[in-house]
Amino acid sequence: MKKTLLHSHTIWEDIVGYSRAVKVGNLVFVAGTTAMNESTLVGKDDVYLQTQFILQKIGRSLEQLGSCLEEVVQTRIYVVDIQQWEAVAKAHREVFEHIRPVCTMVEVKALAGHELLVEIEAMAIMG
């Protein structure tokens, strides 16, 4: 089965050895995504803004591989402060209210950058 790799050419992909997204057959997997825009953080100290930006970024990755947010069947959300879950959920609901993928949200001790408040990964089934 053909595997297509999507790279955003950030330094992290080379350091860690991963792809932004991978398409295998009709499945698309989007790596853990944060609110980093090249070298700038979007939404400093605002988990809602970070979540909005992340979901937009995931949408762009899916589109580059021929998919879209409407085809997402699963999301995993990692937050550094579970007390802020409602703000994260609000941004997630704004995108997925009618799509309704399965979703897991867990609190983690930290993410790769101290200003990162949330990280999201997604999986889509095309067609």
C-alpha cells in the first residue's frame, strides 16, 4: 500500500524523525500538533486560541493530502491543565459539532515547550 508523507520542514521533524502527516490508503494520520507557527507561538497564555489555531493547522495538513476536517474520525487532545478543559472543548466543538469524531482528552505534565498549553493529533478516513 502506498504511503505518502507530508512534511512542514520544521526543525522538530528532523530532530524527532517524524512527518507532519502520513496517508496510507484512505487513512490519514496527523501528528501531535501545537500552536507553533514556524518559530512563533500563536495564542500565548490562551488555551482556547491555541486550540483554534491547532485545529486550523490540522485542517490544512489534511487538505494537503486530499482529505478534510469532515473526514476526521478521531482526535486525541493533550492539555497541561485539565482545569481548562472547557475552553479546549469549546474550540473543538466549534469545528466538530456536526462531524462528531471520537475524542480523548488527557492531562499531561508538560509538552515540548513550556508555553504550549495543548497538543492535538487526528486521524481521518477519506471517502
